Amino acid sequence: MKIKIDSRKIEKGDTFVALKGAVHDGHEYIKDAIEKGATTIIAEKGSYSVETILVEDTRDYLTKYLKENIYPLVADIKLIGVTGTNGKTTTCFLLYEALQALHKKSAYIGTIGFYMDSKVRDLNNTTPDLLDVYEMLLECKEQKIEYVALEVSSHALSYGRVEGLLFDYAVFTNLTRDHLDFHKTMENYALAKQKLFEQLKKGGKAIVNSDDPYYLYYVLEANKTLFYGFQNGDYTVTDYKINSDKNTFTIEYMGQKKEYESSLIGKYNIYNMLACIAVLNEIGFKETRQIVKNVQPPIGRMDKIRYNENTIIIDYAHTPDAVENMIVSAKEICEGKIYVIIGCGGNRDKTKRPHMARIATDLGDYAIFTSDNPRWEDPTSILEDMVKGLSNTNYEVIVNRKDAIQKGVQLLEKNDILLLLGKGHETYQIICGEKSYFDDKQVVLEFM
């Protein structure tokens, strides 16, 4: 039978499973599914005009059904799961690019979409729902894909979006303040991500950033765990240098040292690349220096535009740690001033807002606070939360994002850097629940 969880996608003869999600309850769409041609309904309650199977938990039913009937068809695809607050997208995409360059058919599933040989389509979530993941894995199987690099968010793990899948490699990048509106505490946040490491195949490997204070959450007795970082580990950076156009760094592994060069700048990108190198090495690719030199960052990550004698950098950084990493990286290569344009998303963790503003003004020369994706919140109230209690005065507030970007570009003089943060690859703004087209990069280019 053909199972669907979205009533809009129902075709005649399909089975509709009514899932309870964070926002919507599938039971409310059963009538729509039947009208579109569903001949079987899997639900937790109710009686309907077509064959109805009542179960205690529809998500549990779906997970078991997919595990028993679909997973055997894709079980030989090698799954690489990457979790962490920051670095998931870059690390995953680097792995996808590197494996392709090493002539291994690979795919990427995550924030910036679904890729095989090229981009297949955009996705609604960093980690899509379980059925969608399975459908993509089946597409990968048809294309003879060997490896899939999958971003695994804490929300996905909490909602069972990868439940039942087994991973060959699980990577932990870092854990910093984010999503506390959902998880409430950092411990709950850490434990949510721990679930990925409980889903390693027998013989699978955990690749863990041992420099992160939360790393022990991801060291499970049942797993073979390898560590990476600057302090110590199986893969250790012993020396590094950051220039305006590249990183150079030396990695020690099993007593041997190798020097690498990468076009991704900033210390945080050395962490991302180090995780990638560790996975590739464990797969069996022992010489990857030329590959590392050639791979490029994903769209919306450290996207650089030259403007006269200045540099404009567009990046998705939207957590306190990510914003700090961006500014610190810029300071290492900047000869002039650093300007920061940043906002905070609406209907998300409010506690991080003042932290973001403080970091931007403490580390940057000047900041412009503006609207991000306010969603259902008043953009002005979000910005008030950001500047509340802020003692620094090196900032201004411009609610309209386009106006803020134009002002930021106008401030540039010579050898300055403008960091345009928060949205990166996104080509929309969500205001009052309505999504409208908006592309930071396009605004910059048009103004230039």
C-alpha cells in the first residue's frame, strides 16, 4: 500500500496516516484525505467511511511499518548523521561534496535542500519527517547512491523523524545556546541529540568534538567513539593559520602529521573540515588533502562579495555562538572596521536575543539590529528584547531589513567587513505568518 501523511498529496487508493505534529493534528485532515481518494485510514480515534484501522499511536505505527517494509530496501546505503547546534549544514555538505569528488555516489539531506548529483528540491525542515526521509532514501537507492549525509536536528530526534533508521557514522559538532523555548534546559537539549548516537549500527562509529563541554553526552559504551578537536583526540589540530582567503592547518592522526589547505576561513570552519576529514578517513580515504583544498562551502555560508576595497559576508549565523564565531573570524582577517547586521527570529527562544545584541556590539565596531523572520511577532518588540539592558551604544535599530542592508553597505570605507547574518541561503521573510520573497544577497547586489 502507498502510505501518505500529507492529505494534500493523497491519490486514489492511498493509505492516510493521521499523525499528531507540533502544530497540526492529522486527524483534522482525514475528511480531506478521503475526498482525495484515500481508501484506508490509520488513526487513533474516530470512525470513517472507508477502511479504518485504529491504533494507540499513529507515529509508532508508521515507524514500525517503515522499519519492517521499507528499511530493508535502503539498509545498504551508508548513512552519516550530523548533529550539533552549529556546523551541521557545512559539515554535511562538505562530506557530500568530498565523496562526490572521490567518485562515490552520494547525497545530502538538510537545511539547504535535497541533493544528489545536483539539487533535487528544497525541504521544509532541516530534517524532514520520517516518511519523507524514507522516500528520499528510496530515490537515492534508484540512483545507486552509496552514501547519504543527513543533518539531524534536536527537533527531528525529539519528534521521531529519524526513528528506526540506523547510522554508519554519527557526528557531534557542538552544543551551544539555542532552542531553549522548546527544550527548556541545556541538559534536555543535549539528551535530545544523544538519541542519534543510540541509533548507530553495530560496528558504526561516533565522531565527537571533544573540545565541546557537552561531549561526554555522546560517548556511549556501546559505540566505538573517535574524538576530534584542538585540545586532544584521535584527530588533533596541532597548528593553524587563518588568512583572508584560506585556512591552513595541520592534523595529527596516529602519530602522523599532515598539512591541509581550505578556502573556508575561520577557526570554526577548521572544526567543520576536521569532522569531515575524520569521517572520510574512517571510511577508508586516507589521502584527502587535494579534495579538502577544492571543496566549497554550501550556499549562504561565508558567502563573500567584494565591494570596492571592502568585503561583505552573508551567513546563516543565527545563534549567539555562531555570531561570535563569525565576528571573531572576521577580526582575524580585517584591516578596517567590522559592521554587523543581525536580527532574531520571532516565536523562537527569546532568551538569546540580548546575548546576540551584546556579542554584536562587544565584538563588532558597529551593529545594525533589524528584522529577521518575525513570523507572528511584532518586529519592533523583538528588537526591543535585543537591546533591553544593553550598555553599549555602538548600534542603531532599523526595522526594515532592506533599509538596514543598504545602510550597512553605505558605511563601508576601506578594508572594512560587513557581516550580514541570520538568513544566509533563505530567500524569504516570514511576516505575520506570510512568506514573501527576500534575498539578502540580491539586495546587496542590486544596491551595489
